[in-house]
Amino acid sequence: MKGIGEEVLRTEDDRLVRGAGRFADDLRFANAAFAVFARSPHAHARIRAIDVAEALAVPGVLAVLTGGDAAVRALAPLPHAIGTSKAGADVPLANADGSERARTPHRVLPDDRVRHVGEAFAAVVAESHDVARDAADRIAVEWEVLDAVTRASAAMQPDAPLLWDHVPGNLALEAVIGDPAATAAAFEAAAHRVAFRSHVQRVTGAHMEPRSSAAAYDAATGRFTLHASSGIGVVAMRDQLAATLGVDPALVRVVAPPDVGGNFGTRNALYPEFVALALAARQTGRPVRHIADRTESFLADYQGRDLEIEAELALDAEGTFLAFRSTNTSNVGANTVSYVPLNKGAQLMTSLYRVPAACVAARAVMTNTPPTIPYRSAGRPEAMYAIERMIDLAARQCGFDRIALRRRNMIPPQAQPYRNPFGVTYDNGAYEAVMQRALDLADWEGFEARRAEARARGRCRGIGFGNYIEGTSGIPRERAEIAIDASGGTIDVVVGTQNTGQGHETAFAQLVGGLLGVPHTTVRIRTGDTDFVSAGGGSHSGRSLRFASIVFRQASEEIVLRARSVLAALAGRPLDEIAAEDGLFRVAGTNRVATLFELARQAEDGAGLPAPLRGPFRAVADAVTAGLAFPYGAAVCEIEIDPETGAWEIANYVSVDDVGRALNPMIVHGQTHGGIVQGAGQALLECMHFDDSGQTLSASLMDYAVARAGDFPSFVTDLSEIPSANHPMGFRPGGEGGTTPALGVTINAVVDALAHLGVRHVEMPATPPRIWQAIQDARARQTISGGDSQ
């Protein structure tokens, strides 16, 4: 039997490597029709008229839906969970003047105007995908093209086009957290002040499996069924879909496919297409499928990041941090789908360092781009990027050692739990020990010899370091049901969180098996269908194991108590003489022993047992766990650059992450590897580009640079296990640690490689042309100033 800490091989991998996975596009529906969405070619335009007559005349077309149809207009706006303190955030952002954050009406199909390129304005349903696509091209639209704006800072200018009449100046939220007065006073007294300005660029999920979904309608019962992947969970998706359709949630079933080809947050909200499919299924009387192509996903999927940062750090003469302040301007796109990234990043801007005074002005701005949403480690990579870049800048500007500067200001164990200047209380951790472990694994002390060797070859070699802390939350309610199949020798576990590639099928079975003392191979995890999942919050914000483990343990303890009680009754002994150990139940002082399945069979038989103990072994646990969890860690990136071309090569990458307790270390290491690639890939490659008119310039894999395996070395990863004081089993989330420090540590390495040439900073993505240009600019500055470069 495998328990906590064992490296159990992933059960799901066998079918996946054999091509036997079941993704959304693998699902088959009898007599299905196909939907294609007509999408806006303009970033901002009024819809003056739509003529669908030619589209309807195409043979095989079953229906065309537009925003002007009565059935579509009757739909409510999509009820996005934009983010509140009820979801676990310690410091909910609110407008400084006390007004509510803006909420824009996200319509299924707009009837007035479109607000980003790729926004769907009509849906064509036909006998085949090709027929639907041909018909969609025949929809005639009279457009009034309007000015567009795609950058948050530009959208706040007085002459910027207004996206929504009820959002003056396109400013959806303007909040201030921390203590501005104390911060200003500390800056006045500071010996050193360091300023930093940067843009954390927009990225997209670039899933292996583009977004696919299908809907059906049963006219006899009035029930809708939606098949779609989502990280918020089938229960939340059902409730949101029902609210938009205006029906009772009992009349909506949501099913998530067993396997998902990528998520990381960009699938964690209701999409307009899902509702349109349900409406089309009701109208046509047939199941309706939608299979997004790659360009469609680039244009219309929710996207991530996009934060402009202006920050300052104040230090005394010895390097002690005195104060921090910043203005964080988030580009939330054309609709207010989520404020969570802005919220979570703002409240952790000082990371795991002691900063007596701080304040952050947090602004959310509407632009003519797809909406942004929490994307792996929402908001925290941006925050860690800012503080870690500033520490490196401070070290160079003020003459401090960059590692010693971090040590001097790190929160020590004796100060924990620690309340940061924004009111967030961290639990516990060995921050400096983890930092030192990363330095040792990276051979930090031996780096200068490697740098000298690289320079002898005409290459610039740099090393970057970064600490991080996260504040993960997520929907706080989770529910688990455990049922023992005595005759089959198996255990069914129903849980509300669901797999989006993290290995739950294996890890959750491993945990429940360990709690019950049975082989994990006897445990079957069932998720992703509202026909049997009644509550729970899906998989996002590092919540899955954190919350599932609590209800698994509660339900398992109830099962174990039931088994002990049955054996006590059969043996005629008091309960305290029945022990449960290593999967066996023993009567003290005797050689009588029974397994869980044997006792379950006897309970089902009922002979010799009182009525309360008869019947199947079943248990339900339902818990709400508020507050945040705080994973933390450190990373080191070593990079080599050709100064003549700007081409880079990552020579080494080390990540040490504290997950409290590692349920399955192998799976955690795998998640760390993927997380590093997502973070470093953004730092060096990925970017959603828009031109001045709002056209997307990176809407294919020819133009959007996704990191590849050949771009990275073999990673060195290690786990720290300091049990969290905030969790009854000590777990901290472990799926986002690789990503959270990667932006800052990678750019720190790039700048360290080029610092001797006079390069102070390189904006992301640090592509070879951008690095080459930074070198040329630095050389030009030195020529003007009469300096010299090595």
C-alpha cells in the first residue's frame, strides 16, 4: 500500500501514451450538428445591421443565431465570478471612493457593438463543420468602425475611445492598499531609492487541445447537457450556465471530459460559446458541437498577465528595506471576467521580505482585447518579477551583494506567522534554508569560473536568483463521498474538484488508499459530472489537494470508525479495544483480525449487528476552508548569450519549492518542470501582440512562440517539506511554484549576463532581437558618455 510521500506511477499515463485518452473532441454524439462562430474582424465597431439570409440559404444550414434574435436577447449576461474576499482573498480590492468595481454585461452574442477582434457576433449551425464555416462567411454585416485601444496605460488617456458608457475613462477599478502616508515618510528618510518600470506582457494558454464543447437538449424534460472542460468545476459551470439561460440548475447537466489538453486558468470561466451551443441545441432539437481551430483560440480564448508596473524601493544605508510602493495597472480586456490576478499580485508585492511600510495603487483598465483571467499562479509571477528585479537593481545601484541583500531582509522563522504591510498573514516556513538549498544546488559560488570560461569563448554568461511566495485560495467549499463496494473489493470516491492534467486519478487514489489502509489500485476517483457531483470547486488556484485532502480525511475517518464499530459489535468488545493499523482491524488481546472489505461485507449482510451498523459503508464530508495557503521557494537560472546575435541558451535551472508535504513527489516534480517552462517561456519567448488598430499579430503558432523541450536543459528540482500550520495535514499547493519565480529569475540572469556591457534591464519577452538591441543601446550610451565596455 502506498501512502503520503510515495512515488506512485501515474495510472492515467498508460492510456494517454497509447492514444486512448478521451478529450472533448473524442466525444461522439448521435445525429450531431456543428456550430461555427462568425467573429469580428474589428477591435471596436458598432453593428449597424446583420443580414443572415444568404447564410440560411446554404444547403445543410439548420439555424443562424445573432444578438438580435429574441431568444438570444432574453439571455442574461454571463455571471462571471470576478473575485471577492469570499473566495479567500485577505485583501479584497475596492475603489478608493467606496464605489463598486465595474461589472460589464458580457453578452452571449452582442447586438450593439463588438469590442475585440475575434468576438463572436453570430453562430451558424449546420450538418457539417465545413458547411457551417461556408455559411458563416456569407453573413453580411454593416459595420461602423470605431477607434480602438489595446494598452492599459493608453486606454486611460483623455482622448482614448470609451468601451463602456458606465465605465468612465475605461477605469473599471482604482484601489489603494497599504499605508500611503507611512510609505511616503519612509521614502523621505531613505538613503537609497530604486525605481523600476516594466510591462509584464500578455500571454495565452496555447493549449495542446483547442477549446471544444458540445451541448444537447431534451425537449421532454427541458434539460440541457453541456460537455466542456473547465477548471472552476462542473458545479460552478452548471450554476453559471443555468443563470445565463434563466433556468433552474436542476435542468442543467455539465460534464467535463475525462482528459484535458491544457488549462492553467484560461478555461476557468464560462464562455459565450457554451451558452450559444445550448441555445442552438434547443432550437434545432439536435446535439450541437463546436471545435475551435487554433487561430480561433488565439483570438477568442481568455488570456493572461498584461500588467504595467511602476515601482520604487527605499533602503537605508546598510541595505535594510524601509518601504515599497507601486502602481499596478492591469489590462482586463473588453469584459470584466476577473479581477483576481490584480488582487492577488497587489497584496504580495513585498514577497517574503520584511518591509515596514508599503502601498500599492491597483488599477483595472478596459481595452479592445480579449478579457484576461487568472493564468497559472495568477498575479504572483508579476509581483515576484517586480520585487526580485528591484532587489537586483538595488544591489547594482547601491553597491550591495544581491544575495546578502536578500538575506538581510528575509522574514526570519521567529517572526512567523508574519503579517505583511498589506494585511496578509503568512503562516510558517524555512525561507532562508530553502534559499540556501537552491544556491547550493546551482553551485552559486563556482559561477564566476564558469562566467570567465564563457567570456573566453566570446559568450556572456549570467546567473539570476529569485525567491517567491504565493497566496493561493480558490472556491473554498469541497465535498467528497466515499463508498465501499464490498463484493467487488473497490472503493468509489466522488469529489468536486477535477483533473485538468495534474494526476488526480493517481494521487487522490493514493491518498484515500493510505487513509483507509487499502491498495491505491482499489480506489476509483469519480469527478466531472453534475449527475453525481453535487458540490465542490474544480481545480484552480492550487486548491485541489489542499481542500480535497481535508474532506478525504474526514470521510475516511468516518469509514474507519464504522469498521471499528462493526468489529467491536461482532466481537462483543468495547470500541476502544479495536485498533486500525496497516489496513487491518484488530481486537486487542486476541488474534482476531479483519480487513476493511470483510467488515463492509458483514455490515451489508447485517447478521448479528444492531440496526445503526447495518448496510453499506458510505461517508460524506463537506467542508468550507477559508483563507490563503502560502507555498514558497527559490530558483536559480544560468544563461549564456551570444552578444553578436542576442541568441540565448539556458545552461542550468534550479528550483526548490516548499509544498508542506509531498503526496507524490514524482508528480510534484513533473508539475514544477512544466511550471518552469511556462514562466521562463514567457520571460524569453511568449507574447500576444496587437497593432494600433487592435488586430492580433500573433494568432497562430507561426507567430506566437511557445517554448519547446529543446529550449531548456534538464532541470534540477528539489522539495522542501515544512508542514503548513494552516492545513490539518500540512499540505501546501505545489502546482504553481515552478512558474511563480521564473519571470524574475530568468530576466535577472539575462541582465547579469549583459551588465558588464552597460545593460540595466531587458523587457520581456527577452528574445534574441530584443537582447541584441539592448546591447546596441548600451554601447551607444557608453560611446556618448565616453565610457568603455568589456
